[in-house]
Amino acid sequence: MSNEDPVQDEAAQPDAPEGAAPSDVTEAPADAAGDAGPEAVAEPPAEAAPEAPPEKTLEEKLEESKAATAAMKEKMLRVAADFENYRRRSTREVDDARKRGVQHAVRELLPVFDNLERATTHIGPEADAKSMADGLRMVLKQFIDVIAKVGVERVEAVGSPFDPNVHE
């Protein structure tokens, strides 16, 4: 047995000497584990730490899960608040765009309104029918031009059945 102790001591060292054969290094740990006998198996390893009580581990896990739950809840609330802010901002932007569109259309139609109003003030008993008709045609042409500028197109609907897809 005194001959095995130096071999086991060499095998137990992590760095094998350079002169040792690879088979000695490979076999030494197997000899140490396999030939040690029943007394080596019965002893717990010296490096093993004593286990913590299961209640403490469960309490730690509970605290960790509570902390994770609180963090996820806070993250969820932040995302919900961000979404609500996004929804409000989008609604406000759509309303602003609608107002700008209406303002643009009204600004373009005001000259047409002014011309129609001016034409009605000049109607009297001495008004010439031909000059009145010419003036109304000019105002109508101006109105059609403004409507086209705003983006409205004329659809010929005379003699065709009503189609809600075309006649919006």
C-alpha cells in the first residue's frame, strides 16, 4: 500500500509531471475512484457545503418571484401608459389634419362665395340676362376649378344606375 500512495498523490495533482505517461495520468484517477474501497464512498467530499434549510430557499425564491412580478407589473404599466399617450397623440394629429384640410378647402372656396354674393347684389330690373348668365358661368368655372384643386373629381352619373362604390 505504501507503493500506491505516491501514485495516488501524483494522480490527485492536477498537473502531471512531464515524464509521466498518458496512460498513467488516465489510469490514476480511475484507480483513485475505483480502488479506494467502501470507506471512500461513505465519506462526503470535504468541499461540499452544508445545504441551506429548504424554507430559506423557498423564501428566497418567493422574494425573487415577487420582485420579478413587481418589475413586470411596472413594465406593463409603462407600456400601457405609452400606448395611451400614443393613442391620444394620434387622435390629436388626425383632428389637426382634418381641421387643416377644412381650413384649406374653405380658404379656396371663399373667392367663389364672394363672386356669387357680388353677382346677386347686381341683379336688378335693369340687369341684362346675357351678362348675368356669363357672370354665373364664370363663377361656376371658378367653383369647378377650386373643387378640382381640393381633390374632388366630377363623376358622370346621368343615365347610369347608382353605385355606392363610385358615387361616394
